[in-house]
Amino acid sequence: MKQLNQQKEAQSKRMLNFEELAQYIGLSPQTIRNRFYAGEFPIPAKRIFSKTLWDIKDVDKYLDKLQGIDG
């Protein structure tokens, strides 16, 4: 139940932090952090004061461009 509430909350927010982004796209927060700090994360982030955040519009745009799996 708690996870469902967190997922609904993440979907209603415009800007997502590491944990909310992870929940939204189905990756672990640590995977996102590792790729982000290595300069390998494909979705651009924004810095707002000391926070690293992702605009859900950018996330959706990236996800919409992904190719489907053949087979």
C-alpha cells in the first residue's frame, strides 16, 4: 500500500528526485546514481539549489523514444 501511494505521488509531481525517478521508471535509485555520476545517465537532470531533479516531461520524452524489444 505504501509503495502504491509513493508511485501515485511521484506521478503527480513535475520534478522527481533519485528515489522518485527510480520508482517511476523501475530502476533502483543506486543504479540511477551510479550512471548519473559516471556521466552515463541518458535523461538530463536539472540542479535546483542543491537538489538534482528530473523533469517528468523529459523522462516521458526519453521513454517514448525507446525502441521495443523484438521477438
